[in-house]
Amino acid sequence: MFTETKRRQGAHIGRESSLPTIIAVTLALGVGGLFPLGLDAQESGAEPTVREQLSLEEAVRLAHEYNPDFRIQENQGETAEWRRREAWGSFLPSANASSSLGYTASGERRFQSVQLGTQPAIYSSSYNMGLSLTLTGQSFLQPSVVRDQNAAVQAQIDGASAGLVDQVTQAYLAALEADEQLRQARTELERTESYVRQAQAQVEVGAGTPLDIRRAELQRGQAEVQLLQAENAAATTRFTLGRILGVDVAEGVSLTTGFELFEPNLSVEELMAEAMGGNPVLRASRSQQQVSRTQARAARTQYLPSLSLSASWTGSVFEPSTLGPLFDGRLQQLSGQYQSCLQDNRLRALLGDPPRDCSRFDVSDPTVEAAARQQVRDENLGFPFDYRAQPVSFSMNVSIPVFTGFSRQLQVEEARVSERNAREQVRSEELRLRAEVETVVRTVNTAFRTVALQTRNRETAAEELRLAQERFRLGLASSIEVVDAQANLSQAERDEISAVYNFHSSFAGLEALVGQPLR
């Protein structure tokens, strides 16, 4: 765009200048800034609905594509290329073009106390085209500032991506856990229904009482409540997962990714080293520290001189509403020149010099008068676009800042404080990361041992229920023992499920801290 503008400005602009030339330059500069080339007007379509199956990998992909919070973060990087171009564009001159039309009513013209006479109404038109370039110390550092800013923005986007993966993983695990709890609630309901049938059979053969049936029915009712709550939890976790993904997740969708239990062999020292280099939040803080350091350098350049260059092309045209006063003035001027010429010839005759030709000033000659009138017409016609170009002007200015009311000192000090704060922020993130890695490692190890204990508790509760049911069948135990054993087994099964998924959730949190997969 700049090359085309410069080519047009280099063309001849004089009496042949026309409106299309001015309009073309103005549009090239102004409209091009309002509507940048390459504008992406594509709008995203409707979000899909997951109806049948959903893997964790697919969930992560959908979240990166449709999660609104992440897309807001990702959109910040779309202007990175234009920021880079704008930084390097400061080394190119800016171009501007303007055109104006004017009208001045007739009346007496004065310049201070000097009367210039009465003149007719005047129509005026002018254009101005210019190039300007200002170079400062900050201009030379701006590309470095923008480069670091873009790197910081990209680090923030990477951090948002890693955080989104952790959110999706945690929501996916919560949905899987809800599915497991739902299956356990259905199993529990089947056990209680079997117990009801057993109690009824015991009453029929005289080995039980109606109270045993009521206890069994009560336990079945509690199992039905537990199943209803589990169904609600399974549906709610899918709604939560869909909100994070930014898509609709159907209530009955099948989650296909499984998580196997494994013994974590974790080294705190190795994990700490990986986290210091891969944690997305820490990387973003370090990128911001680099930005603050570069901005502090740029702030100190305010003590350096600045250089300004400019070039200007102008033209104008004036046309009076009536040419009568101008005709009279021109004829009076010629009459005065004619009298001066005659007086000069008389002096020449006395001196013996040859006379000058005064006929070209003699307004009594119709030819001279007609030529004078035509000259006035030629000089005062052409409104609005028959411009008369003015000489091209160039200027250069070197400015050395001497005293700016301590504004420079304030900005430099603010930049230094910002740099120190960014350094402290990095240190704070490192301390936080160290503490969190050690805490999460202990949490993961504790969760793994808890799973083993809960599995043993579930096996013990299952054996307790088997013995209680056998004793009740033989008439050696009351229904209370069976109810208690079933409640213990149900609770042990739920606790085991929670322990397993608490382990997977803790391990996923550790992966998010380290910044890479560890499975």
C-alpha cells in the first residue's frame, strides 16, 4: 500500500491534477486502515452435540475448538503478526492526503490597518500530500518489545491450553466415577431385591417374621434413593463436561477412555526439575519477566534525541464569483505601466537612447484590452480541481530532550519497579510450584495406598455379607445383621470407587503441574 501511495505522490501534480487522483490517494491511505487486508470474516458454525461415544482425546480436541474461555485466550494471539508489522512499520514514513473546498464572501479586505480594497466572493480549493518519519530510541527497541510481548502472549495461550486439558481430564474422570457409582447403585438395588425375596421366602416357611420383610423393603427403598441420586450425578457430570468442552453432551453418551490403576514410582527431584522447565504458569511468568526487562530498556531511551523528517506537496486554485473588479484592476495596472513607459521614453529621447515599445500596455487598443481580460480569465478559472502546484518542501528536525518535568524519570522508575515485580513473581511461582509438587506427590502416593486399603475393606465387607446371609438363611441370625452387612458393603464399594478416581484425579493434577504426561 505504501509503495502505491509513494508512486502516486511522485506523479506530476499541477494544472492537470484531477479529483480522481486525490480521491484515490485518500482511499488508499484511509480506507486501507479502516478495512485491513486479510480480514477473517468467517463465523463459527453451530456447536456439535456428542450423542454416542466420547474419548478423552476427542474431548480435549473439542474443548480446544469450542471452549469459549480458551478461545478468548487464543484470540489474543491473532494480533501478534500485526503487532510485529506495526513495530517494524515505525521505520517507514507515514503518508497522509487531504483536500478542502472553501468560500469567502465579497467585501472589504484589510490586513491590520492597511485597506486592500473590495474584492468579490472567492471559491477556493486545495490539496495537501505529505510524508513524515519520526525516529526515536524507543523505535529501535520496539521490535524487541513486541517480540517478547508476543512470546508472553503465546506462553499464556499455552498455559490456558494446559489448564484446559487438566479441566477436561478432571471432568472426564468425574463423569467416569459417576458412571461407576451408578453401576454400584444398580448392583446394590439388585442385592436388596434378592434380599427381599429371601426374606419373603423365610416368612413363607416359618423361619422369618414380617419384620424381616419390612427391613428388607426399607433397605430396597434406600437403594432406590441411592440409585436415583447416582443417576442424577451421572447426568450432572455430563452437563459439566459439556460446559467445559463448549458442546452439548447427551445424557447417555458412552465414555470410552479407561484409566488403569498402577503403582506410581515418582521421584520428587526429577519431577521438580521437569516442572521448573515445563510448568505453563511458570513459563508465562518468565516470559512476562522478559517483557518487563525489555520495556525497562525501552524506557531509558527517552534520554536519547529524536529525528523527524517530513516532505509536503501542496496545490491550490482560487476563482472569484465575478471578474469585473479584477478586469478593472488589471486595466488600471496596464494604464499605469503605459504612462510609466511613455515617461521612460521621454527620458530616453533626451539621452539619445532608442524608445521602448509601449503599445503592449496601451489599453485603448482593443487588442491589448482583450488580451488583458483573457489573461485575467486564465488566471482565475479552474475551480475546483485545476490546481496550481506549490514548490515541494522538505524539513528535518533533531530534538534533544532537556527537561520534561521528571516525567521520564517517573516512567523509567516505573519500568524498573515492574521489572523487579516480575522477577519476584517468577520466584513466587517457583516456590509455589515446589510446594505443590511435593504435596501432590504425597497425595498421589497416599491415594494409591488408600485404594489398596479400600479394596481390602470391600472384600471384607463382601465376605461379611455372605456370612450374614448364610446365617440368616439357616435361621442363626436376624435380618439386622444382613441389613448392616449390606450397608457396609455398599459403603465399602462406593469408598473404593472414590479412592480409585481420587488417585487418577491426583495423578492428572501432578501431570498438569509438571507440564507433560507421566503415564
